Amino acid sequence: MLDRIALGTAIRAARLKKGYTQERLAELVEVTPTHEKHIESGHRLPSVEVLFSIAQALDLSLDNIIFPEDAENGRVKEIQILLNQSTGPELAILLDVAGSLLRNRVG
């Protein structure tokens, strides 16, 4: 199930990063400002068409919002690709860095 609050928060953050008001974004995606406000607050889910229009207007990737369980798997795959491209000495450095990060974690 899509997390309405996470979606609204991501849209709001991307909108602010672009410097858009809710009214401006609503105008760009052809919805009312009230509808945009309800989407950002998590009270309403946008239609697929509106969601993709918002993502396009804000240069927002929705992958981690729509598929949150895939976000961690995606990072693991990225790390695996980097490891496969690394030389022996680079692997030794990466191992030292990872070990140090884990030994010194806060919390």
C-alpha cells in the first residue's frame, strides 16, 4: 500500500527545492491548489496521471516511495556492482571503511 504521508512529504520537499508554491505546481499539473494541498498533506492520493505529472514537473523519482522495500535491495545491488568493478587493493580499502563504519556507529 502506498504511504500517503511519505508521498506527500516527498512531493512537498521536491516542490520547495524547485522553489514552487503549491499554486504553481497545481497550475503545472492542471489540478486545483486545494487538490495539491490535500496530496501533500496525505489526505488524498493523486491519480496515476497526476502523480506522473507531478513527478515530471519536479524531477522527482518515485521509486523509493512507491516501492520502499526495493530501495534497500537497490542499494545492495549498487554496492555489489561497485565491488565487482573493484581491484584487490580497492576491495581492501572498502572492507576497512565498512568495518570502521560499523564499529563506530552511533545509536
